[in-house]
Amino acid sequence: MAEQAPPAAAAERRQLLVDISVLARQDDKSGIQRVVRSVLHALRQAPPPGYRVATVYDAGGYYAYADGMAMAGAGAEPPIAVRRGDIFYGLDLSPLGVCANAATLADLRRHGVRLYFMIYDLLPITRPQLFMAGAPVPYTAWLRTIAQLADGLICISRAVADDVLAWLEQAAVCRSDPLEVSYCHLGADLLTAPASTGIDAGDRQVLGAIAGRPALLMVGTLEPRKSQSQALDAFELLWRRGVDASLVIVGRAGWMVEALVERLRQHSELGRRLFWLDHASDEMLLRLYQACSALLAASQAEGFGLPLIEAAQHGLPVVARDIPVFREVGGHHAFYFNADDDAGLAEALTAWLDLHAQGRAPASTAMPHLDWAASTAQIVDCLLQRRRYRRGATLMA
């Protein structure tokens, strides 16, 4: 790592070094990448007082500046230049990169750079059955690395912060000083945040097809914990019972969903009352939030639940599984269900559809939500140690 000060032109301000190692190489349109793009945009619009925002990425054993990086020559760029008082903020989720750069990060801290990392969830550790075999290993290594090296961990909900504190208690991480654990809530601002645009003919057909009947919208990568398969099972029951409602699924194919993908592609209702948009633009997602009857948040586990507040921002009712983080985010402004199987979910959906038809379904309009500027302001308060939650247990190294 370079130990010299930054260039003279920037010497009057400290650096907020934002790690975007994944986004710098490829935006895979995941929920995390949406957060990274939005927070980075807000940080650039309103940097912390006395700081300039500089993006960095893992260049192969060290960190280099990401602004203007030459993709073909990745790894040839000079290391970042730092001075005491700078902040390194691991906004992107890059477990392998962080572990490979553990010595560099430790050196940064020795030279007076404060280290903070964003924690989106602990699900690969707490719910390993929902991920591919081996996924918990690098995730656990990453969490242990940052727990040992960081000045603070910033979680995206109080539920995640409590999970982190519980893990720290049992993991016996060795440190010589306390670890600050704080949390913020994510923002939602599809109207003004950087967005992909474009609505093609196929999109317009979907919008036209859902206009004549109730339509429930699911948003998120196809993966086991999101329960798109259970939702499709439930809708098939409803369709067999004569219930005329549509299911709209927005999200790319993730892991362990090969059977679901084939089922969606071959389904007899595809294009009629079933719709799967695996590459929807933000503009199209916005139109769906405006056009559908409710958001269906059926996830078994989440770190936050960004679609809930995106739906609330556009007045779309929310039908959500009764899990702690959805209660934290949605409060009394959602319809909650418990369902262990397709029949249970079908009954819950029938109950909501009846309330909807009577005009008595819970409204989401009063659900508290932040835009990305307010969410990022909470993050800045965590980085500047103005917003705290609890300290993790400390064992002397």
C-alpha cells in the first residue's frame, strides 16, 4: 500500500474511499448493486463535510482508484494514497476481495484510516440451506476478517444488527478495542436515483395484460429464500379455483432455481396471467409499482426488504410474510401472513383479495420510508460516529 499523502490538489480534504469492487467490473442488477449505485450517487451529491468521495476497487492484492479505471489493465493501476483521518467504506459486498486484501486493510488502519463495512445480511451463515454448497465458507471468512479489522459495521436494519451482535458473541472474535455496530434503513427513490430506462413492446403487452384483473408483483432475484416457487404453487391453486388474478415476477435467475426457471418458461399461463421479466429496466419496474394491485413479499428471510418501501413510496399495498425485518420496515402498514406451504399461501392471498375487493386491504401510504439522500445521511452519521447502536463483545487479542 502507498503510504504517501494524496495529490496536493486534494490535500485540503480527507478522502472517503468507497469500495465498489463488484460494481466497478460489472453491474449484475442485483439488489445490492442497486443499493451501491444509489448510495454512491447520493454520496457524490452530498459528501460528508470535509471529505471528498473517491471510489476504489480490489486491483489484485491492493486497492486502486476506480474512477476512470482501465478495465483491460486492471491490476496495473497504482495503489491508493492515504493519510490519517481518511475513511475506507466497504459499500460493495466483496468477500473474496476483502479477505485477499486483509493485510492491506490492516495497514490502512495502522496508518490512521478508519474502516467501515456494510452488512446486508448474515443469511449464508444463518440459513445456509438456502444457498449453494460452500457459500457459507467465504462469507464467514469475510465476516470474521472485517470483525477483526474494522472500526465499525453498518447494517441495513436493526434485525441484521442484532444478528451480527449475536454472531460476534458466539464467534469469539479477538480485538483489542470495541467494535461499533450501527444500522441505517435503505432508501427508495426510483423517480430520481440513477436508473435504467426503456420499455419495449413486450413490456407494454405485460402492462396491458395486467390491467383487467388484480395483479400481485414480486421483485427480487429468483432464489430459494424469495419463495417464488411457493407463490407460483399458490397461484396455480387459485387459478384452479376460478380466481382470476395475475402473478408478475421481476428478477433475474439466481441459484438453485433451474427447475423454477424451466417451469416459468413452459407454463401454460405465461403471457396470460403469469409474467416473468428477467431484465426489466428501472423505468419498467416503476410502471409495475404503479400498475399492479399489491406487492407480494414472500421471502423466508431478508436483510431489509427494499421492495416494501419502493411499493409504499408509490402507494402500492404490501402483502408480506410475517418475518421480523418486514415488521421492522412495514409496521402496521402491510398485510402479513404465515404459510408453510402452497395451500397456506393460497388462503392468505384469498383473504387479501377479498379485503382488496371490499376496499379494506391495509394501505402502505403511511409506511415510513426514506429517499436515498436521507438513507445516505444516516450512513454518513454512522461513518462519522454520530449514529450508534451497540458495541460488540471484545476479547483481547
